Amino acid sequence: MKPSELRDKTDDELSELETQLRDRLVKLQVARAASRSTNTSEFPRIRRDIARIKTILHQRASGQASAPASAD
């Protein structure tokens, strides 16, 4: 998911999305541990999306939300 898409969401939506991604990650980890076929490329993608969400929430909480670039 692109950071610009995430920045358009509210804090509540981001928190809900983070919860959903964490649940998905746990399910994938269980499937991998049970030796069931899983798409291993999803692990880093989901972890990156969670990190992006946490970064945006932290920036908003600390007042560091980045301003969009001005069009010249």
C-alpha cells in the first residue's frame, strides 16, 4: 500500500488496518509453521505496511505530519 493512500485515512482507519494486517501476518506464520504452502513474499510486504502505518500515526501524534509539496 502506498504511503499517500495511508495518509488519506483517519487514525481510526489506520489502527483498524494495522490490526487486520497483524492478524493476517499471524495466520501466515501459523501456516508456514504447519508446513502448508504459503506465499512467502507476503511477509515483508505486510511488515512494511505495518511499519508505514505506525510511522504515519507517530508523525501525527508528534505533530510532524509532512506537508505536501507545493506545485510551482
